[in-house]
Amino acid sequence: MGCDHGESTAAVRDTIDVEYARQLAIHGNEVRAVHACAAELALSLDDCVHVLGLTGLDGVQSGTWRLEDPPSTPHRPGWDSGTMTTTYRKQRSGAPAGFFAAEAAGLRWLAEPRVVPVVEVLDEGPDHVDLERLESVPASSTAARRFGAELARLHDSGAPGFGWTPSDTAWFGPLDAPFPVATTPRGDFTTYWATDRLAPLAEAAARHLDAEGRRAVDAALTAIGTGAFAGIAGEGTETPSRLHGDLWSGNVLWTPEGTTLIDPAAHGGHRLEDLALLEMFGTPHLADIQAGYEEQHPLPRSWHEDVPAHQLFALLAHVRIFGSAYAAPTAEAARAVSRRAHELGAR
């Protein structure tokens, strides 16, 4: 028998908990931190501002939204001295060349099929991107189910190749510490995932892992390299999907217009990459999102067991960026990958 994927995901959440949101706040991503806190602790956005100690933050650092509201108004990111503006500027002086151009290109590419709401790009420059300002509303089961179907349609709109990106450069990670990722288009998932994405990241993260953790990650990369995860649950072979690429709950905004995508690492990849990230830190109404997805694009019954293989990149990224606090859940996910590959190979 393979591992219980629920145990693997729970181990990630139990280890990280709201610390992930705190790390986001420390590294300048205050708005994402508030949304991560809200998803993790089932609190209101306003309560999370206080939980994370962000009250009164003026939003200048890293170009984030102002989180201090006028008295007696509902909490909505974007209030500044009582005036709602229509533009949100995300900025960083000294950003890597092409960083904001890549984000803008990714958002436009995701919006191109017109199947899911995507924040609109208004302008871009070397040190910023200007976006439409969004109003947050509470998540709901109905909106989640609709979003699941929209996400499936986005994936089904396809991409030119695995690892293809809509810009010449691509990045992953927080605004103040992104790292470049390969943009070489591949015809097969296995080469792209094992060789281009995971291997360089495993090397970069190795110093934060103990010997057992490094062995577990190496074994997982070997297992993925066999092609065990090129399909889903051992069935078929996936073609490249159009992916958001960083689809944790903080990059899903619940708005009056629908569940809206922000802050992507857009690329062509395996559809389970996005679904796996929705699970990694918890997302409101996740079961409804998955149900809506499967109504639009049915998946093999045991697809959840493949999820650790598609969470491994993001977990290794967190080890690289934030250090050994993420080592234990990463090693556990790596062991789950090896067990699942063995199970699929035995069929």
C-alpha cells in the first residue's frame, strides 16, 4: 500500500502552521501573509492583521497594500487615508532584470483564454507592475466550486511545452528573494520536472537538510525520473497544461467578480502542480474546488496519492528560502513520493 496522502499534507500544515504567514510578513509580503493566516486559522483578514502584528503598517515596504483602515469601515486592502484607489503598485527597487515583465506576461497569458478571472495588468516597469486593485469578499462553497471548474478549463487551454514560460525569464519565490527557474520547453513532463526544476533546487536546498533528508530527496528524484508521474495515478501521459504555477491560497483572491488569480509563476506544466499547491497550506472550501474541477475534467480516483510529487518543488523552494524549518515536511513528502512510485510500478 502507498502512503496516505492526507498524512503527508497534514504533516506539512502541522509543521508550518501560521509560521509561513509570519515569514511572508517578515519578507515584505504582508498582504499574502494576511491571506495565508486567514486560510490557515479561519480568521477574518482584519483579525489576521492583528495576529501577525501588522497593525498600522503603511505598505511602503515591498510595495504592499496599506493594511490600516479608516475607523468604522469594513476591512478592505487598499484604503489610504480614507480614499480607495483603483491601482495597486507592486514594486521593488533593484529587482532582477525581467522580474516584473515576467509577472505581467504571466498574468496576461493566464487571462488570454478568458476562462477564469485574473487580476488586470495596467502598467509595468523595471521596478514595478501596476495592477487593478481588488476587493476581497468572504470565500463561499458556490464560488469555490465555480473556481474549480474555471481552473480545469484554464489547464485544458494548454501550453506550448512543459517548462515553457510566457517571458524569456522566470522566477519563483517571495518578492525580496526570488530565484530563477529554467524556461526550456520540454516535450515530456519527467525531464522538465526531475531535471530542470527539482534537481537544481535540491542541490541548493541540500545544506539545510540532514543526511536522511538528502537521501530521501535524492530517492524521490530518482523515482520521478522513472516517469512514474508523467500521467495521473499511473494512467496515461499528461500534455502540458496552462498553469498559475504558485497557486497556494494566498494567490487566490475571493472577489465580487469571482475567485481571482494573482501573483503567478505561470508556465506550462502538469495540472496536478496547481492542485497540489492548493492543498499544501490549506485553501478555503478546498473540497468544493476539487469537486468543481473534477466535474469539468474528471481525474483518476487515486489522483490525490500523486500530490506529494507535485508539492516537492514548492517544499524545496521553502527550504532554500527559509531554511531548515521546512526540512521535516520536505523529507516526509519525498518519502511519500518514493512509496507512491513503488506502488505505481507494482501495478
